[in-house]
Amino acid sequence: MSPPRVALLTDDKVITMFAARALQGTFDVQAFQTTQADLVDAVAGYAPAVLLLRGVLAGGTAPEVMDQLKAHARLASVPVVVMTNDADSGENHLSAGAVALVPIPFTSEQLLEVVQRASRTARTLLYVDDSRAMHQAVVPALRSAGYVVLEAFDGREALEVLDSGRRVDLVLSDIEMPNVDGLQLCRAVKANLRLRDIPFMLLTSRDSDESVHAGFEAGADDYLMKPVNTAEMVSRVARFLDDSSGERDERVLVVDPDQNAARMLQRSLATHSLGTDLAPDAATARLLLQSERYALAILDSQGDGATLLREIREAASTSELPVIMTSATGSLGEQVRVRSLGLQSFVVKPFPPERLLAEVERTLANVRHRRQLAAMRGYLSEGAIEAIERRSSEGSSEPRAEATSRCIFFLDIVGFTTLCETLSPLAVVRFLNTFFDEVVGMLTRRGASIDKFIGDCVMALFQRDQGGCAAAVEASLEILERLPELRARTGVDVHVRIGIHSGTLVMGDIGSTHHRRDFTVIGDNVNLAARLQTNAEVDEILISDSVARMLGTGVELTPRGELTVKGRREPVKAWSAKRKPAG
């Protein structure tokens, strides 16, 4: 693929040399002399992506040469960058249609950055307004944002510009104008097959519901109110012209019997790259909900809105679907009634588009947050997730640690290395997932928090009190009792060792400050629980004396004597736990 072309017009050998050298390798650069007789045709035949001009040229000033070049249909929409050493003339260059200025002298990096930006982002807008004061306020703001701006002072002039074949990427028009007003211009654009896909934004002081509906009924894609907030205007324009974003994966269902209002919502949501489906009634909505998956539903309270909301909550496939309700009345009684059915937000009509968009983005952000937490629970412990949430809300990167008491559970699969040698890698992973699904289920049903998996070993935490220790032992007994079933189901002769101990430990952020941390527990008592598991016999539950003292009469304890455990100077008293026979 050949590089973009830059037509260089400086009429100065030194500036031409430096500019060409700065752009070499990124752009195909060709220099032209503004005094040559066939200048416009020669530049047009070169088909540049950017025109790079010096402020003062042999053939006239940059604005004068720009006018000559822009008169050619092939060059009308090509972005222009002007190199100038006269700061006072910069506004004249921008008013003439330049999208950016480069000061002379310039560095290679400066010039390359500006020309690259111009080649990527320069888009052409048509601004239509009969007020010259509005042109003076709006046009400079758009040009400063990097847009080429064509100007017209009524709808008739705008149609002439559009009919000339000049490229226009967006129309921004006032409504109240002589000859052809903004609504008539919008209808004409949307009725023309060549022009109908050009985004059309209305800019007006009319803020009544009737005026807003009339604008969207004419085909407008967005509506901005006067007095103009230039930052918001530039932001809205950027959303419509951002080709890189594409449509988001999240799709919205809009249910409203007022189709003008529904289309207004659809256009507003499109500015945030949200695709929508429109349903005029509950019956149509039901069919769409059966065939499509939506991230959000926006229901109007008229008609069957409340009934549809109740059906959404009762159906298993849509029970978790977030819903925003819109209403023309906004009575407290209605709000209480629909909120009790499970509503994320209630918005009263009439509302500005920004109000609803804020609720939509807030609701979708909450949904994404819940999904991320659900996904993290498959990989992180509850303690780690809580630490992430707390750190995110506090905005602190300082490590946290606290002394706490827990009952610590370790389980390890016997002979796992040999097992890996007899099974394929995929079969090993499938077996481990099946095995741990069962083991984790038995642990969590009794209140355990899964701290981590270490290869074929699982570590879990229970409360240190009597209930926590009893739950840890009861879960261990159930695991041993379910082993025959797991062997039959997986075809693997699986056996385990289990160690349980309770005591004080350190819980906190462990790991690298700049790369990865884990929220886990460390300390002598954690090590002891692991040593008990290591010293257990095959299919044995080995517990410490501190756990044994917490158990009731339902567990049969057999003394294992005092074990010499690595890391402990004194021997550790241990017990083998079994379920006491019935009767």
C-alpha cells in the first residue's frame, strides 16, 4: 500500500528541503511552484491527502492560493496545513479553511505530527446559519478541533454547496432562516439518495416538545440548543464522525408507542455507538426479546409498560435484564408501583437527551461491573475481590495487612505427578476441573472462602470459631465419602490427603507493588496446616489439637501422637478425624 501523498507548496528551496525530509518515509511528497500555469490541475492530478502550504507564496498568500485549489472538485475537501512565521495571520489561514498551523521554524517531529493528524482526522462540516455572529462563534471552534468547515447563510446556499459535489461529512444547521429553513433543508437532504446518510444536526433556540419532535421527524440525527456550548458541540460532532468506534456489543430495546419519541431515543443512543431496536407495543417487544439478547430495555409507562416489565422479571431468560422506565406523568404513585417490579431508573418526560444518556451509561456500567465481579470470582478469592473493590473506591495503592484468626484447610491429590504421566494434558485439565467443582461445592456450601489453587492442591479458609472448625471437618468427611463416586465418574483412581489447623495469621496484599498482587494469608499457622496435610496418610483427615478441641461428639478422633513438623521447634499434637459410626 503506497503512503499518503502530500502536495508541498512553499516556493522556497530551503523550506521545501526541510519539510520533505521531515515527511520522508511516512508520506509521498511532491513539491509544486505556485507560479506554474497549470498549478490547480497539476495538484489535482497528483491527488494529495494533505495540502502543505507556506503562509506567503510567489503566487499570492496562502488563503488566496487555497481559494484557487479548493475551487477544483477533487481538492475541495483535502485538508490544508499552513506553515507560517506570522502568528497574527494564523486566524486568517484558519478562516480560509486551513485545519492546522505549523510555526516557522519547526522541528521535523512537529511537522510530521501535524500532517499525520491532518491526514487522519480532517473531516468536512457544512455550517448553516443566517447569523454572522453565530458563524464567528461556532466556526473557529470547529476549525480549532481540526475540521474543514464550509459555510452557508441559509438553506438555499447549503443545498448549492451539497449539489456542487463537494464532500460533506456532517451538516450543522440552524432552523429559523430565510428562503429555505433548517427543517426544509433537513428534509431535502434526507430525501436525496446521495446525501441521506450525511449526519444532520439541528442547532436552535426552540426547546418545546413540538419543536424537538418536528426536528427529529424531519430526519435530524441530533439536536443542540442555543446558546451554544462549543465544547459540547465539538464533542457531539466527534461522536458522529468517529469511524473507529463502530457499534458497541451492547444493544438496547426501546418500547414506546410514540414513534417520534422512539426515533429520538434511537438517534441519541447512536451518538454513543449503541444499536437499538424499536417496538411500538408490548406484543412486538415480546417477539424481539425472544429472538435477541439485549443489554438494556427502555420502556414507556403508557399502555402495557408495567405489564411488560413484570413479564420481563418473571421470565428466566430476561429476569436480570436492566430496565429504564420513561413516563410523561412522573407521579410518585406510578414510580413506587413500577420500582417495586425491579427497575434500574425512572426518567420523567420531557427530558434532554443528555439526561437519558447519563442514565443509560450509568446502568450499563453497573451491569458490566457485576459481570466483571462474577467473572473474577472464577479466578480470585472473595478476599481478593473485596480488596480490589476497596482499593478502587479508596484510590490508594498502599498495601494492607491485618492479623486475624481462621481455620485453614489444605487438600492435596495423592500421586498427582504419576497421574499426569498416564493421562493426556487435556484429560488432566478435565479431571481437575471436575474434581475441584465437586470439592469446592462441598466447601463453599459450609461457608468456606477458597483462597487459592496450587496445582493439585486447594487452600480454603473457614471461621476460627467452633462452627467454622466443625464445618471444615464436616466438609472433609463428605469429600472422602464422595471419592468412590468421583472415581467412577472420572475413571481416575483419585485419593487425597487433608490437613486442618486453626490460629492467628496475617491477611493482606502480598506480591509486587507494580505488577501483580494477591490478597491472601501467610504465617506460621498457615504453614502448619500445610504440614499436617503433607503428614496425613492416604484418604486421611489430619487435624491439629486446636481444631480437635472445637469439635462435637459426632466425630471420632484417633490420636496420631506428637508430630515433628518442619518449621516448628516443638512437636505438634495431631488427630486423625473420622465420622463416628451410627448407633
